[in-house]
Amino acid sequence: MIIFHRMGDGWRKNDRMGLMSMTKRPIKTFYIESLGCAKNSVDSRSMAELLDMAGYEECFQAEESDLIIVNTCGFIQPAKEESLQVLRDYAQEKRPGQYLVAAGCLGEREKQQLAAQVEGLDAALGTRRWSEIVAVVEKLRQPGDSPYFYFPPTKQIIESGEPIVRAALEGSSAYLKIADGCDRGCAFCAIPLIKGPMFSRPIPEILADAQALAEAGAKEVILIAQDTTTYGRDLGMKDGLAALLGELAVTVPEIPWVRVMYTFPGMHAEPLIELMAADNNILPYLDIPLQHAHPDVLKRMQRPSDMKWVRDTLGKFRQAIPEVALRTTFIVGFPGETEAEFQELLDFTAEMRFDHVGIFPYYHEADTPAFALEDTIPQEVKDERIQRLAALQEEISHANNEAWIGRELDVLIEGTGDGISVGRSFRDAPEIDGLVLLDEVLTEGELTRVRVTGALTHDLMAERK
């Protein structure tokens, strides 16, 4: 039996003796599409920089490139489905001689299934080996069998030995990766499975990246990792995040805003409070994903369950920094979540009055510790609980915003159109929080002082002072 498959620029005959490859067309240009979180965006820009250094030219239209790279997300089921759909769409639309590579988390998590799931895929590499993208592309340029899957075993992320900036600059804001991987054992989370153990970058490398971003005109640097508060522990550092922030405040004072994301409950909070309260560029913004408020649910999640610590710590932040912006995330419908446990989450939310809350349903993910538990909460119950929690938080967010009417704050302008300008204040991280709307056209990238004139559920209205 002989089957012919369309592969790249030619036809390859597939019989029981294997693939007979035709001469391949050269690869000169590439296009990268990044899916999922900001951490993926950083890896995408780093891969682009490595390819540029190797002589490849980046395209910003997929159809014009010789090579399409999709940096996938594989964290939860909806993200996996989106990644697969994007790959399939590109596979169906790619022209003769064009190549498709799957990179990132989905490849790392489903390396055995990916070739069968995406017909027409030419190569794949996982998120632990993103830095070897050039070697994968060079392999594609050589005659040989396809698809080429590059997954040599490694326990942790392999960083590039090249002096590249581990950041993604979007407008005037940049995501700067300070660490990768995770040592936590949260029952619902696949990140340790995908990424491996935590790997912190040395402070001098991060400072060099921050200086490069300052030279590029960045007005905001957002520090990201799977768990920023554990930064430096694998390097033998104590309070590594505070040490890094202190160095950043001194090294790049010309960057007005330095924001920290993904802090973990149970951290040593006092150094962070002192830094945020000081007269420097560290924003008074605390992103602390709590995931739930009932101790029993948190124990089942294998998360910190000391709610007294949470209340005391958030109280310390508010006492030292009355205007501090507090953000958290919650998971609804974790296995065994009773109505009483969910009600405690509602009560806690009403008590703490967070500025921003991300709400997610529990997804029953294979190979996570929670997969051994029965997914006992019906989807309709999860949806109903999400609606109740969201409705409560919308009331709180609106009230918190109304408290800013008549007050002043700085706004970073991100876009203009139809006679208005859109920006963010220190209270708002990009894409996930609110906006500030001004009824005039200002310059993108400008940091301007405004007075708040109105409040919506998530956004503020303001006028320039």
C-alpha cells in the first residue's frame, strides 16, 4: 500500500519503507504567533531574536512567510483547544513550500499526540527547549523525514546562551521574565509538568534587560514568572524578589512604573510592602492569586490555607499603602466544593473588597494531582456560581472606582481613536484590569496626570489636569 501526502513544497511517498523526501525550499523568513499568557509572549520574542541573529527575517503577515511558528498554550482545556485549532487552520492554509512549527506548552504536554492531531505539521519543540528554535529550523532546511519532533529530555527550562533580552515590549509596556518553571504542587495545575522546576535568572542579566528596555523607551516594566515571590530561591537567595526590586529601583529610575505579577500566598510580605510604600518606581499593586477562601478547599487544592495570614497581610498592605491596588484570582467548582464552602468565598470577597478579581471554572486536567479526584461539580453549577461571584465583584469594583472620583493619578496613554484616548493607571495591569478613558487625543506612550471624573464597573473616566 502506497499513500501520498502533501508535505511542504512537494509530495512525499509514504510506504512501509518510510518517507522519500524531495528537495526542500529554503527558509528565509518567519512569522510567530503567540498564544496564551504574557510569559509565552516573552518566549516568542526571544525566539524571534534568536532567528534574527541567525539571519532569518521576521514577517508580520503569516501568508508572506516561509515559516510559521505557533507558540502554543497547553495550560487548560480551552487553551489546548485554541492552540490545536490555530495549528490546524495554518496547516490547511499553508502554501507549497511553507513550513509550520508548533512550539511552547502544548507541544511539551502532548508531544506524543501532536502529529496525529495536526496533519501537515512540519516540526515541533517544547517550551523547555524554546532556545533551540534555530536548530529546529536548520533541520527543516535539510532533506529528511517530516514531521521533525525535537524533544530531547531535560528536567528544566534550557535558557539561551546568547545575550538576548528576555522581554516582550508592547507599546510602552514590557513584560520581563525573571524566572521560569515552578516548584509548587498545586493540585489543579499542569505548569510543573510542562515547565519543570523553577529556574531563576541572575540579577545582573535582568538588570541588563531592564536597561535595554529603558533605552527602547519603555515606561512600564512588568516582572513575570510562574511565582515571582520565589524568585532567587534556587540561586540561594533569601527575599530574592525584594533584592531584585531594590536593584531595579536604583538601576532604571527612568522607567516610571515597575509592576510585579503572580505573587504567591505565604510570602514574606514586609520587604515588598516597604518597597511599594517607598518613593520609587515600584508600583503599589499586589497581584496575589489566592484561588479560594475556604481552608478545606485550599487544602484539597494543595495551596496555602492560612486565611488569617491572608487577612493580616492584606491588612498590612492597606495600612502602609492606603491606595494599594489588590488583585486576585479564584477557581470555582473545584472537586467537592460545597455550597457552604462557596458561600465562604462570597463572604470573603465581600469582606476584602479587591479592586480586580479573575474568576475561572475548575478544569479537570489529566496528569495533575486533582485528576485523581472525581469532578463532582456539574458545569451548570460552576456557571451559576461564577455568575454570582462575578455579580458581587462587579458591585465592589464599581464602588472602588467611584471612590476615585475627584482624585488625581497618572495615566499611561496606550491608544487613541474617535477623539478619545485610552490608558491605564497604576491600578491596572495590561489586558486583565480596567482602563482610563479621556475625552481628548493625547500621545501614545505619554504618562500624564489626570483627574477622575466618572466611574464605570471596571473603567474610569478622567480629564487631563
